[in-house]
Amino acid sequence: MSEKYIIGIDSGTQSTRVIMYDSKGNRIAKGAAEHPKMLTPYPGWAEHGMNDIWEALRSASAEMFAQFRGNRADIAGIGIASQRACCLALDDAGKLLYNPISWLDERWRMNIPSLGQVANDSPDPLYQLFWPYYSKVNWFKFNMPEVYEKAAKYLGVSGYIGYKLTGGFYESISSSMGWPYDVINWTSFKGDVEIEAVGMRRDQLAEPVLAGTVIGSITPEAAAATGLPEGCPVSAGAADKQCELLGAGAVKHGQAYITLGTLSGLDIVCSEYKPAPDFSYFTYLSAIPKLYNYESMASKGFWLVSWFRDNFGSGLLSEAKAADIPVEALLDREAESVPAGSEGLVVLPDWAPSALRPSGKGIYLGFDDRHQRKHMFRSLVEGIMFQIKLGTAKMADYLDLSINELYIGGGGSKSNFTAQVIADMFNLPVRRTREPENCSLGVAMCGAVGAGLYPDLAAAMEGMGKEYDDFLPNPANHELYDALSEKVVQKLYPALEDILKDLAELTAGKK
């Protein structure tokens, strides 16, 4: 019997990846395509170009198949994961009516004066407190009625890709942030209160399904456009971060996973639905039914590492090229020569303000004549992790939950230096997956279940999960980090909040 292959599609904020694995989880071929720069017609708006997501999928598929030397008839299944909380409006012919609105988009704030005080009888407090305001459909309703009146279906990115590949309208319940689905019972709402609260009708919603459910097969048109084999079963995955947890093996109560990408954050797995009343963390549905992922995040995350590289690492380019390694690896080497705590240099990583720190700005504090680029880089990574750790502590306290295992993944996890900082900061052993593309692997597991290669996601994870590198905490470093957090980091923003407000007012609109 020939080897069977599974394809994981991961359509993220900045790029789409299409990666093929065998039935044991070994990577066979990979294609990736960057999305064109996001459109920002007005400040705070963020849209993908009308065809950008689909064309990126086609390009990434072509690159993957250019590397594949096997028989396409042996491709047993396909899984789809994507970025969360985007909105695509389709007409009754299945054509997009407007550019896909990104999760980064902030025009939802315009809904608040239009909606006034929202109140309904939903048992889910998120619908009472947030989703009607956050709804991009309500934005269409109040600001673009020509789209609102023509919309026949609303989909997220994974639902849209599923429609383009199979012709069916399905949405993974585990990719449903901001959509009117019953996340307590993992199904559609029985009544219409929540659906109407976000501006939708029931017939405009895709059917919610569990991760690993077959939603259709590749149509002849999709096969011609993408090279994916006609008739191949396509399965729903989960949201990208939730597939990362699945690919990493973090799917049990009390396990946690840190993703180190453009958006960096920590997700705790919990068996209880308990959203934050103050939105200090977000609630997502796990790829595994009846489990929830609670997430504390740093909005810029490891984008800041790229920012530092581009602005302070240019002098390392020739050395990196000669050694055939990334500039980040050389920055890591420098940072490893600096002790924990960066010899008194501390960073507040608010290059983008958050809802909890709306006046936040990036801050380096504590410079003296000892400090060099290596101190700046180490303190930046430490600052990102301080922010995630503090958000995690508040979240875990509210959930009455302790982390018993900590996993990491994403591009930034390739750094041994960063992995050790995390172990020291959290005072926990850290497990890093040797397969860095955890999302694609996780959604391939969903495709493998849909294809019948495994009976369920637990079995797929066991059969396709990969090996780990382990990092043990340094107790002395942890003690120092705890003291810095309590005596400096936690006091930094409150002490400077009024000053930062004045700074923003004085420099608003000025370059």
C-alpha cells in the first residue's frame, strides 16, 4: 500500500502556507506566498485586497507541488485553518461584495454610538458586552448599506477558502471568534437574539462543524485553479492559533502554549467556559471539542524582533551571510553573553497601545555606560515575555488554573536564547516542537481525521506528533525576573501613564 499524504492549509495575516505531510507527520513539501500589503483606506482600517487570499493560496499550492515528487492520487485529505475574526461578505452568486476585513481592523469602534447601550437575553456574556460592537456586519449595516442589503453569506477566511474549494458553506466552530455561534454548546444558537445582535440573519451564516469534519471535496474548478486533486476530501480545521496548540500537542486541561510570531501570546487549555468580564484575555474554542483556549497576548510580539533587526542589526548582515545564518541568530549570540535582567535595562514593549494600556508607548528604561546593542536586544525579548507573563498570571488567577506543562512554537521559538528566557521567566520546563509549522501540522491532523487515516484528533496527534527540545529553568534567573517584575515592570506604565498621554497629545499627527 502506498504512503498517503495530507495537506494543511494555513492562511494567516501576512501569508498563506500550503504544506504536505505524510501519515506520520513528516513534512514532504511546502509552499508559501506573502499577501500583498494590507489596504488602509482610512486610519485604523485594515483590508485584504479582493483576490489576495485566494491568489496566495494558488501560488503557495503551485510552489508546494513543484517540490512534490509523489503521486497526487495518494493525497488522502486536506485541512483548512486561517486567521481569526475576519469578515467576508458574499452575494447570492458567491462573489465577494467588499474587500475581506482583517481582524486588525478597528472601524468597529464606529458601531458604539450607532448601537448605543446593547442589552439582550443571551446566556453568553460576550454577546451582551462585546460582539455586537465588534461586529463588522453591524459596520456594514450602519455605514455601507449597499453591501449589507446584497449580502447572502458572511464567512471567515477559512470558511471562504472552504467555499472556493468545495462550493459548500461551512465554518469551523473552533474558528468562530466574533461569529454568532453557541460556544457554550458548540452548535448554532436555537434562537435569533445573538444572530440579530451582530447584524446577521440565520440564513446568512455558514453551518458550524467540528474540526476534522469533512465539508466537501475539491471541485473541478478548484482543482484546475490550485492543482489540488479533484474529489479529494476537504476537512474543517480550527483557527490558526488553535491548530498550533493541536500540532504542538497542547490540548489537555492545564497545558499551555506560547506562540512566538507577529502576534505573540500564551494560550491555556481549560475545560470550563469562563470568559473575562474585563476582556483582559480572549476566549477561543479548542480544536478538541468542549475544551477552551484562553489567550493573553502581546499585540506586536515578535514583530519587535524584526523591527530591532531592521533598525539595529544591519551591521551584522555580511557576517550573517558569510555564516549562512539569519541576523537574528547573531543577535541571539550577543544577547546570550548578557546576564538575565540585561544589567538593569528594562523594556515596556508597547510599540502598539492595547485596550488595557491605551496610552502605551515603547520604552527603554535604565541606560548607563555598560549598555550596548546586545543589552538592548536581550531586554526587548525579556520585555515581551514580561508582558505575556503578567497577562498570563491574571488570566490563570481568574480561571483558578495553574500551568502544568508549557510548550512553545512559531518562528521565534527557533531561538534557544528565547526558549531559555521563557523557561526562566515562567520557572517551568519548556517543550519546543522540532516542527516549527505547528499550525499546518495541526490542521493536517484535522485533514487526516476527515480522510479516515485516524479515528479522531487524539489518535492523529499521537500518530503525527513530532519530537521536542526541552529547556529547564534557571532558579536564580527566575528569582531575578520575579523581583524585576514586582518592583519595576508592573509599576512602569501606571507611573508614566499621564506623561504618555501628554506625549501623545503633543505629538499627535506630527512626524
